[in-house]
Amino acid sequence: MFRGELVPCFEIPARTEYVLDELRRRGLGTIASAQEVPLPVLERVHTPRYLQFLSTAWDEWIALDPKNAERDALPSYWPIRTFRSDVLPASFPARMGLFSFDAGSPITAGTWTAARQGAACAVAGVRELLQGERAAFALTRPPGHHAGADFFGGYCFLNNAAIAAQALRDGGVERVAILDIDYHHGNGTQAIFYERPDVFFASVHGDPHTEYPYYLGYADEHGAGAGEGFNLNLPLPRGTDYTRWRDALSHALEAISRFGAQALVVSLGLDTFEADPVSGFALRSDDYLRVGEAFSAARLPTLFVFEGGYAVAEVGVNAANVLQGFEHAAR
């Protein structure tokens, strides 16, 4: 649902297919599948009642009316200010609104399976890092960084980057950094770690004054409580080119270095590309080679987690350029 009408989703299967084809063409890395992630791993980040909802949502939608099998489920109601969110309604539409923050993220057949497999890829990448690999790439869809502990939105249902960061912590890494370079602020990731000092979150993104998700991602959000000082937002205006964007990236990487991070999770959004249909930065394909080099220069075990990027024909080249730049600089 976009501005009053049903439109095709920008988040489509071809996104990952183009990336996978380009990785194979260049012979970048070893391609592997992930085993299913245990539910307790997801519960380290997401609340049990939210996971229960996601796991049964499609079946409940069909149970309301068998004809629903022919259409996606979208929320219609939300418990905004002064409404209660602690009580779990019996009504499926009410629960759908309770656990969502926009009307642009349909639940359909396979949503839960796909989201859970994406989380499994992120955890498998963490396992590779803990076993000594320098880098891994979780090529997943749907993306994850807009999903909070108990809500979905922005095409995101499980927060793969947050699940990965928590898995690194549970694997013995004391200080983990997440750097989100998607055009849209990773509001879910920020919210999950906002009061924690052990996971540093930094984001370079479009200014939320004008860009989705609008209600989070401002520069004055520094963390709270024990997490004060461990959140860095670097919002930039529409039209930002690579030179200015690179300076913000360098600022974020310097902050991560000062934090003393021992591992890095990159929310790899490629909707910063100049031809992206839903974004407003002006990076070119060759720029992503330099982006990969910058991440490699941080000299940290690095997990790249695929996020946005909707210029479908170019997303494969852009993703592969990041990984190729990282690999060449690491030699």
C-alpha cells in the first residue's frame, strides 16, 4: 500500500538472483546454504509473542477467509500514542497492527520461512567469522534493519544484522559494531541496541526530515542509559554524492575504531545508487569498490548483511563491487 493504492513491491526475488549471478560470474568466495536457526537464537533479539505472531500469521489470515489465500495481509490499525500495547488482542487484524509500523510490508505465503532463512544465513556468517574467516556475506531477502524487537515494517520482519551482532556477542566477542549504509535509517537495529554499551550502532542515511522511516535517525540520537554515546547517526540530504557520503562513512568508521570494536556487521544497503527508484543519493557503481576498500581498511572480521537496493539490474554489480573491493584490499 503506497500513497493510497496497491502497487507492486520494490523488494522482489530478482534482487538476490542478480547478486548471486554476479558473485558466481566473478568467482567471489564460496557460496553455501545455511541450516535453520533455532528459535532461542531469534529470541535473543525478538520477543516471543512477536515471533509467535509471525510464525502463524499466514495461517491465521487464511483461517479468516479461504479467499485470503489470493491476497496479501496488510495492517489497518495501529496502537499509537495513548493506546495500550501490552495487551495482546484476540483479533488478528488488531495484532497485525500491534506488530507493524507501516502499510507497505505485506505478509504473504512464505514470509515467515523466508525471514527465518535470512536470519539463518546471518548466523551462519557469524559462525564463519568465529571460526577465523575474515569476512562473510549473508545474501538474504527480505531485508531486516527496519524490524524491531517486536515489530515489522519497511519490508523487514526479522532483523538479520541485530541477530548477527547478538550471535557475535554470544560467541564471545565483547565489543561489536554495526554500520548501516542503507539509504534508509536502520530504525529497528538502533532501537534494539539503543540502551546497550556492548554494541555500537552507526548509520549513514537519508535525512529523516524527508526520508523514510521519518521518525528515527536524527543526529541527536546518541543512545540512552548504559548505551549513551554508543549510537551515531549521520543523516545526509538528497542528492549527496560519493565524496560527501565517503566523508560520513569515514567518520563512522573512526567512531567504530575508537569504540574498540572486535567485529563489524555491515547492513549493506545498495539503495544509495544513483539510479535507485526509491532513494536520493548519487553513488555510482565504481564507488562501491572504494566502499569495500574502506571496510577492509578497518581490519575487523566483517559480516555483510544484504539490505535494500532496488535498481534491480545493477544491484548485482554494486554488491559484488563492495565485496571485490574488500577482498582486493585485504590481500
